[in-house]
Amino acid sequence: MPDSPDPHVAARVESCASRLRDASPTEVLAAAHAEHGAAAAIAFSGAEDVALIALAHDAGLAFRVFMLDTGRLHPETYRLIEQVRTRYGVTIEAVLPDADAVAGLVRRRGLFSFYEDGHAECCGIRKVAPLRRFLAGVPAWITGQRRDQSPDTRAEVPVVQIDAANAEPGQVLWKWNPLVAWPSWKVWAYLRGADVPVNELHHRGFVSIGCEPCTRATLPGQHEREGRWWWELPAHKECGLHAPKP
Ligand code: ADX
Ligand code: SF4
């Protein structure tokens, strides 16, 4: 069970969340920097959340940047990550899954077990466990979550929150979501206007981008989340990075 957060920290986070309710993504990034300095870490998936890195760069705010390298990302995603590294001069930390855990999964269940009984086991090994290992060493992480990404699971996401689900016992972990109030079109208006490099898959009908076997292009009129884990129910379309611990 996660610890209950210290009431003083909880009050502080809540007051930040209400003060920043209508703040721009840059103002939220600045607040995260004021709170934690460069020790806070941007979680970069290699999709349109590249906006976080570009906005922080434009504002002169330095953060750590990490990507969860599941081993199943598209080549286009790896190419974008490299382009971003050189364009913005940031160090990108690759966070890898435990090799024995991956080998065990493949030995027991093969490489595509998620199509048979859901993505929880594979995401648990390739994404969630490595994320928690990484987050044990930082005071805060910064995500590209947006409310419009998933009406079923993200409609209520705040600008900043305490992440009890991913914290170690006794750890106070902040989670900042600077893009939360931006709809997709605003993110894209910024990316185009600032000439930010984007994942080539976006030019081929992909909107939301995760791992290659679990992501597909969407048709006009389909919600972006329909391109992820399409064989599962909408309420299950979270890999566990952003879901509370049961
Ligand atoms: S997921 O939970 O369904 O996979 P999604 O793809 O919507 O997440 O991305 C939301 C945010 O989660 C991203 O902007 C990023 O901050 C974080 N995230 C997702 N996948 C990764 C990844 N592979 N590496 C780092 N951060 C990630
Ligand atoms: Fe595995 Fe798919 Fe989850 Fe990637 S998104 S970790 S391939 S189940």
C-alpha cells in the first residue's frame, strides 16, 4: 500500500494545483523548476510530448529527460529521440527493463502475449517496474499527459499531484502535467509554429504513439486512444504509468 502523503506536502501540492489551474505549460514548467530545480525529470515517450522538451528549452529551464526504452518502440520513435537530443542539446536517459524479467516473460509467454490476455503483464515488466526504479531517485517527474487524450481515464488529471502509486515507501514524489489543459490542436499549433521535430509516424496517420505492436494509425473521426491496445476496453487503455496502484 502507498503511504499517505505528509499533510503539509499534500496541502502545498494542492495549493500549487489551484494556483496553476489556468497557467500555461511554460508557467507550470517554471513552477516545477522553482520547486525542484534540474532534479525533476521529463518523461519523454517520443511522441507529441516533445513539446515539453522544446518549451523547457525555449524558457531556459533545465530538467533531466528520460525515456522508457521498452525494446518494442518504433524505429521512427528512436530516430526522433536522437533528433531531439542533438537539436536541444539534452542528455536523454534510457531506462531499460530488467533483462531477466523480459527473458522470463518471453520464455513463458512469447513475444506477443498481450494480444491473448491484455497488456498488463508486459507493460508491468517493460514500463512500470523500470519507471518506478527510476523515479525512486528523483523528487518529481513531468509528463505529457493531457485531459483530451483519454476521456475514460484522464478527464480529471490535475496540473500537479502527489504520485503515491509510483513512489517508494516514505518517498514524496511530485508529478507535474504541464500540458494537461492543452487540447491536441494547441500542442500541434505550438509544434508547427516553433518548428519542433516530430515523430514521422504522425505523418502516416498515427496520433497517439506507444510501443509498435500495441499502436496503430487512426482514421479521421476516431479518438486517438483507439490507436492504442485496440483489442481492449477503453477503461483498460492505461499501461500503468499513470494508473493508481490497486
Ligand atoms: S501510456 O500510459 O498510454 O503509455 P501515453 O502514451 O498516453 O502513456 O503518454 C503519456 C505520457 O506518459 C507521455 O507524455 C510521457 O510523459 C509518459 N510516457 C509514456 N510512455 C513513455 C515512455 N516510453 N517513456 C517515457 N515516458 C513515457
Ligand atoms: Fe508490452 Fe505493448 Fe505494453 Fe509495450 S505497450 S510494454 S509492447 S504490452
